[in-house]
Amino acid sequence: PRDDLSRLTEALLARAHLHGLRHICSPSNSLSRRAFWMLAFCICLGLLLSWSSNRLLHWLAFPLTQESTQSGARELPFPTVTICNNNPVRLYHLTKSDLYFAGHWLGLLLANRTARPLVLDLLQDDRRTWFSKLSDFRLFLPPRRFEGTGLEFMDRLGHQLEDMLLACKYRGEPCGAHNFSTVSLNK
């Protein structure tokens, strides 16, 4: 059986196309020539295993390829910005007529047009005096009709964007209140 295995191995190596293997195992080659082919074969096999293990480890790390494309536009629309103020009006811009007709709606006056005690408690001394004089309707003759209804009233007494917008830059250029438009959500 050993002779059969030896003859089979020789026959296989004689017909092998794996470069160098035939020269390593051929008994017709000198010992130095076989050692040279053995060294060359081992170096090549080592390089192959080294590169393959590197690729195998890379594959086992589940690599991710991500591409990003950036494109420039000559002109972009101005972004949507919402600036909200929970206070419906600027209190210190109220006139006596405004307070007379809209004070109850604003929550500043009671139904009998007297100052709401909570409002007086919240105001500081100097502003409390001002509001007490403004809400004193004893010698006040109201106009027949109130001119400041609706949007005009809110535009006049509402917070102005020019006062709230401290700084604005868009794409490196300065911008201002003229770049914004007012949208009413109460329709």
C-alpha cells in the first residue's frame, strides 16, 4: 500500500499544474534546485494567505460604503422661519380707546370695564400708576365706533418684527425684517 501511495503521489505531482509543486517533489531535480522551489513556493503561499486573511477579515467586519452627492443651486428660497410671541399686544402701546373697546377681550379689564386685580398685581409701581390712569374711564367719552378692529389693531399693537429681530444672516449675506412676511394662523 505504501508503494501504491508513493506512485499515486508521483503521478499526481507529474501532472499537477500548480506552479513549482512539480519541481519540488521531482526526484530528478537536485537538492538545491528543489530547496529553491520549496522556498519560492512557501513565499508565494505566505503572501497569498496573508492577503487572503486581510480580505477575509475585512469582509467579516461588514464594511459599509456610503456615497454623498452635493450639488449647488444658484438661488434658494428664503427659509421658513416662525417667530411667535405669546403676548398678543404690546401693553404700553395701548390707547384709552383700545383699552375701552378691547380690554375685556385682552383679559385686562373685567366686564364692567374696571381693571382686573391680577393685572394690577403683576405690574410694577410706575406701570401700575400708568395703567390705573389708562383704565380710568370716568371722564372718558368713547368714540361712537372703534376704528382699530381686526388686523389694523393687531398690526398697530402687535409685536413688530423690527423690534424682535436682533440679527439675521442668510447664506453669508445680511437680511432683515423686509425678508420676512407675516402670516396669520387665525383664519
